[in-house]
Amino acid sequence: MSFASTLGKVIEISHSNLEIPSRIAAILNIISSDMRFEEVIVYTLDSDKRLSCRYMNRNSQLFDLLNNYRCHIGEGVVGTVAQKRTAQYFTLHNIPPRFGCLFYSKLDEVMARYKSSVFLPLADDSFLYGVLLACSASKEGVNDNDRLLLSILARELGGILCTFDLLLSSKKRIAELATLSDLGRVLTSTLEPHAILESIALITAKALNALFATIKLDLAFVKFDGKRFTSGAIEPALEAEVLRLEGEALRLRQPVSRTDDDMGRKENGPSVALFSVPIMAKDRVLGTITLCRKHEQKEITDNQEDWYLLNRIATYISSGLENALLNIKLRDALRELGDAQRRLIEHEKLRSLGEMTASIAHEIKNPLVVIGGFTKRLAKKARLDDSEGRYLEIISKEVARLESILTEVLNYVEESVLLFEVCDINDLLDEVLYLLGSDTGWENIRIIKTYNERLAPVMCDVQQIKQVFINILMNSFEAMHGKGSITIDIENAVLDQKSFVAVSLKDTGGGVQPSFIDNIFNPFFTTKERGSGLGLAISNKIVTHHGGDIEVKNTPGEGVTFTVYLPRKNMD
Amino acid sequence: MEAKRILLVDDEEHIRLLFKEELEEEGYLIDLASNGLEALEKLKGQRFDLVVLDIKMPGMDGIQTLGEIKKTDKDQRVILCSAYGEFKQDFSSWASDAYVVKSADTSELKETIKRIVGA
């Protein structure tokens, strides 16, 4: 075959549309057939800068043998050619070539068949892409013509490998960018945090070609603490190993990996490698992302790009999580703000309602006095039969009722000035109980009162506090329909680091419907047929004015316990 | 015994009428005024055992009127009689001899008057 025809064929293939590996293989076949080399093999550089056999001509026998060993640059003949970037030619009479630092007896046997061997660097002006090896059984040495042709072809092959490298790295980069953009889309979405994490696990597993990817959070302060978000299934045999690796990544705060050899499970199950990367926020570790890949011999943990991507993903998760957490906080704050606003509006409504009520009550009072007053006079003066007299009496009674409602309304609305004096709650309660007990209706009420001799004195407006206890006791009285027992306990108490005297009054009135309990202190709220709904509201207001508090404990079916906290007298 | 003279001051005609009738029944001599200024005019020329004074009145209100009365004659007996209890908190109202909340039931008013001026 002529020089020109071989070169022509090679150039044609080199510029064809074939896939790059096919182009290389075709060129190796042309070299083999046109130049009578039985073996034509191309070594290329791995990402770890070691040389391994990647392409061969048809019928190559050496390939399988050589493929057992990857040589370092500078090691053996292949490594030396790569290092020096100069061609080496051997004949049978030369020293047999060594392909690596090891002696392969088998290799020597095979090599003995070839009369000449050629080693050529595949490089352009600046980079080395591989080494071409050609062996011939028929050629006694390589002539100048062949050397020239081989050097041209080596140059061409170098060019193709260079293109291939660029193509592969840009493909990889595009895939990486696609992954990162997918991640970005997920992270900026308004999905719930758990949905975000599940999507990230899926994207990671896909991008890094993993058997499974799993994200585990280690956040004591979030509700999904300890939860795992996994894409794919964790093989049960690997569970313990995954946990251990995650623990290690958390502790060391840096990426860790483990292969089958480390795990000592080479015999059972498929060959796998685990990688775990901590998800770091500014000052703490939020969790880990761990993935499991098939253990491929030539790209274990040394695959810098994948490590890089995995670390990038971990960074993304961290910022995404921070955002999600911030969102949760923001949402909570917003809800609280809304609640506060609603309370404020409610309060304002009540206040303006109070003001309106007061002005209406004022307007009504005078006409009511006139109506009631003259009705009484009419009843007194006119000579009326029984039924007419009764009608007048009804009018008078209803007017009296209206008046008392107005008084209660005004009492509630008016801010009253407190007349403070030192008082002993035991005495005050005794007076109240005496007052109520003088009514015959209270005969069937049993009062169980526990005296506390060591009770601290209280500063209060005695009349108002009496009113509070009267209101509460009347409430219990009505709840028990005039029959039952009221247990009164008085003790010194501390609430929010302030000292109080706490009076608890427990009745046996069956309690209140749970849905009513929140409204019990609201003005105009009543469960009684004829109640004004102001008694407890006024009591609450009075106690609040005193700097105290009223608590209600409702036990449906049993009764209600009111506890009145009154501030103790300041001893200073 | 000579009947006690009471000056009843209220801007509401019907209230005046009601109280006048109620109190006359109790044997008091009642004179009426519909506002503070009118009351002060009446007090200049005559002597009353008691003034029953409404608080919320147009022009000069009851509390102001009370002040004027007590300035001229600190021994003049005055009962404040209002539809509302809130003025009890007004220190100026403490100058009065009593404070009665108006009610269709006039018994509290009557009792208070009786306590202050006698039957």
C-alpha cells in the first residue's frame, strides 16, 4: 500500500462523522492492514494521569494482556515514551520491551512473536494525549518511510484524542450545569422542605449515576430532625455502613468515602463504593448527603469532578435548607403578627363597643328613671283592679332590671380608681361568705375553707375585691343550682417570679362546655338565661387592675376552679 | 315642725316633675331650677335646707355649680344626684354631702335626704 493511499484513507476517516472511538478504531485497523502491524494499540491518560489501554485494532491479542496494568508516566517503555514524548523503535534483537515495571512472563512469550515494535507519543505541541503501540511479526525493523507515516498518523490520532477530550469534558460540564440548574430550580421553588430534599436526592442520584442517594438531616431544632430523604433503595446489607459513614462525615466535617475493600464485603453482593459529604452551613453541620455507586475499577474516589459536583450539591442543599428554615421562621412570625393584629382589632372593637355601650347607657338612663318612677307613682295613686296593678308591677320590675343591667354595663366600661389598703384575704373572704351566707338560698351550699395562718397581706381595693369574690361565688352558686359544695384554698404563690396570694374556689357545678371556656371572661358572654354576661368580665378587669390574674380550670362533668392571684404587699 | 325647703336642680323636665311629686309626698317644700345658673340665682335670694343637684346639665354642670354654692356658703347642704356613678371618682364631687345615683326607685334618694335634713 502506498504512503499516499494510507494517509488519504486515514484523513478521510479522521474527518468523517463517525463517533470518535469508531474513528480511532478504524484508523488503527488501517495501520494494521496497510502497514502490516498485527497489533496496534492506543494508551490514553486517565484522570489520575495513569496510562491505560483503551483502543485496539481488530484481532489484537495483546490488548487483553496489557489491559491488566495501568502504567505511570515514566514507568516502563510506554511511560517513558509518554514522559519524553519521543518515539522508540525496537526489533527482536533489541532488549525486549517492558510495558510496565512488572515482568509479565506471558507478555514476554507473546512479545517474542514480534520482530519489531514501535512506541509513539500521541501529542500536539503542548499536551500529551496517549501512546500508540504497534507490533509486527513480519517486519524486520521499521524503515524511514514507515517512521514518517507513523509519525504523521500519530499526530492525527493525537488531534482526534484532543477533540475527544474536549467533547467529553464539555459534555460533562453541560451535564453538571444541567444538574446545578435543576437543583437551583428546586431550591428556589416554594416546595415544602421535605419535597425539596426528596427532589435533591433524586437529582443527585441521576447526575452521579448512583445506585442510591440519601440525605440525612441532623438538626435538633427542626421538626424533620433525623429524617432521611432517599432516592432509590438502600441495600439492607449497606445500612449500617451508610450510618457509620454519615457519622464519620459529620464528625470530621469533611467528605469521606469507602470502597468494598475497606468494607471487607467483596464476596457478598455487588461491588459498590459509598461517598458521604457533610452539608455545612456557616457555623454548623446540617446533615449529610451520601451516595452509593457501582465500584468501577478505574474511577474510585479519585474522580475529582464527581467529588466536586457532590460537594457543590452539598453546598446547595445547605443554602437551600437555610432558606427553607428561614421561610418557616418567616411564616411563623407572619402568623404571630396576624394573631397579634387580630387580637388588637378584637381589643379595639371591644373598646369602641364599650364606648358606644356607655354612651347608649347614659342616654337611656334618664328616660328609664322617668318611666319607672312614674309607673311606681301610678301604681301607688290609681285605684286599679288586680290585673292592672300587676301590669304596673311588671313594668316597674322590668325597669329595675334594665337599670341594673345599665349599672353593670357602666361599671364595666368605666375605668375605676382603686382605693388600695392593706388587707388580710382570710378576713375579706370571711366577710364575703358571711354576706352571702345570710341569704337563705345558700343553706344548701357547703363551704369548705382551708385557712392559711401564714398568709402574706395583700394590697387591694377591698370593696372591689369583695365584688370579685361575690361574682365568682354567685357564678358557682348558679352553676350548682343552689346545691353543692365550694372548696376554698388560700396560699402564697409565685407566678412569673412575682409573689401572690392565690385564692382558689372550686365548685361542683358540673363545669362549662369546653368551647365556652375561652369566652368566659368576655363581656356580654353568658350561659345563664338572665345573666348580663358582665360579672366575670368585671371581676377579671378588677383583678387585672390590681396587677393580678384569674385562672380558670374547667373539669367538664365535675366543676370549675377559679384561682384569683392578688399581688402580695410589697414589704419595702 | 316647719317643712324643709329643697331646691331641685335638673335639666330634664320629667325628672324634675317626678322628684318634685315624690318629695312633696314626703312633706318637703320643693322649688325647681333647670340649670346651674338658675339655681345660683335662686340661692341668692332664698335659703334652702338642701339642694339636690343633677350633674350633667348644659351650660354650668352640677359639679361646677356645687363649687360655686360651697364658695358662697360652705354650710349649704347639697346632694349630687346623677344618672351615673362615674362622677364619684371626681374629687370635686366629694365636696357634696352625699352622692345618689338616680333610679326609678326613689327610696335611696329619700333616705339620703332624710338622713341629711331630717324628715
